[in-house]
Amino acid sequence: MMNITFELKTAGYCKQIEKITNTQKAFRSIAFPAHFAVIRHPEKGVILVDTGYSEHFIEATSTFPYSIYARVTPVIFDLQQSAKMQLAAEGVEPDEVSYIIITHFHADHIAGLKDFPNARIICLSKGYRHVKDKTGISALLSGFVPTLLPEDFHERVTFFEDGLQVDPEIVKKIGFDIFKQPVYDVFGDQSIVAVELPGHARGQIGLYFQANNQRFFIIADAVWDSDAYRNHQLASPIAGLILDNTKEYRDTVEKLHKFHQQNKEVIMIPLHCREWDGGDPT
């Protein structure tokens, strides 16, 4: 696999009861980070994986019914934390971002899409089809805020399903045969591969790649903390109210646990895990 560089960043936080996300945790309100990834590819340029929160989220959830989203999961966010501002501080202008890979369409993962006007957007088509016509309460029940999508989304989007699939022998070699899902070669060079991780959200994907001489597996929101996949710990039944499919969620957590047991050298990253930024900002 092509060696690329990778950095995990945080664009805001949301407050939630920890025990809802993992029954083995304490009953306390904590701040979960909204991580996004910056990948630098020698041929494809700057690639983002999700965006975290942005000022667009604050604006979009300021009025009913989308204000319910912000009340259920209160957000801690400063403009300087946005993906746009963090990249600008490193000398990367918004129009220099080449691609944004969306793990799923929950608002805390797509809030910054409008900040990167030249980026091609890559996602699983079933995720987009599930939310594209939803508004109001129907959208909220899917964790989706429609106005966060750029107006030219249709012109900029590419679906994983339209690209290449990874050779079955390579799928087996990296251990992804355990997921029993198609595995996609995102750029056709085996630098980044994607696999569906169903349950939390329709069309949610995880990304596997080699960077900084290590192997990484971004597992999106399949679990909210690393103890869940390490120790096969599940969310509270209350979380089922926001899961796309509880049975698939449980099945995915079990498979992630087994993958970890068989591939402990792979660094697995849940995109709300507090281990990656030091925890509660308050």
C-alpha cells in the first residue's frame, strides 16, 4: 500500500451522558470530541475524512426544528476549531482541499462541507439516498441537517460503489474478510480502502490505510470509545433510539472486537474517542 501522511484533529465537542454510549462507563456528562482526519496523498493532495463541527452547524441549529439537535447533544465549539481555520493556520487554503471522504451523514461529520468549495466528495450511495429527501423531524431522526450540504453536492459527489473493489486476496490479507462487506479501493491505488460498518448510521464506512509507517483503521462512529472495540462493550439500549439498526450495530461491534484481537498492530480510531485529544475541554 502507498505510504501517505495522516493527522487526526478535533473540530469541537458535544456533551452526552457517557453511560449511554457505553454501559460500562460512568453516569456522567462528558464532552466527546468531533474528530476529523487530514490525509496528505502524494498524488491526490489534501484529503479530509469528515469535517467535525463548523459555524454552519451553529447557524443551521439555531432555529426549530434543528435546534432540537443542539439541545439533545449540546455543542462546545469555537470558530478557530473549525477544519477550515485549522488548515488555514497550516497554510492550506480551503480551495486546496482535493477530496472529502464522508464516513456518514450525521451533522457533526458534514458540518464543514461548505467550507471547501473545490473538494470532490466521496461517500457510500446508500447513506446519501437515505437522507437526501429528508427534512424536519424526519431528518433529525437520522441525525441529518439538510442545509449543511453544499448546493452543488450532486455535481461534486462520487460514490464508493462506482469505483474499484479490492482484490479478495488483499481483503483477506488485511483481515477485512471478517466484515463480509464489499471493500472499496478509494483511489484505485490501494492507498486507502473503505468498508461499510453498518448499524450506527445508514451507509457508514470505515477507512483503512498505511501512514507514518503505521496501519490505521478509522472506524467512524461504529463505537464511541476505544474500550468498546477492545473489550466488546455495547452502548445503552437508550442509544437504540438514534441507531439506524440495533442488530447491525451489535454485529459490527462484535466484528470490530474480533478484528482487533487478530490485528492488534492496527491502530483503530473511533471519531469521538477521547483518548486522541486528552478529553473534556471544560
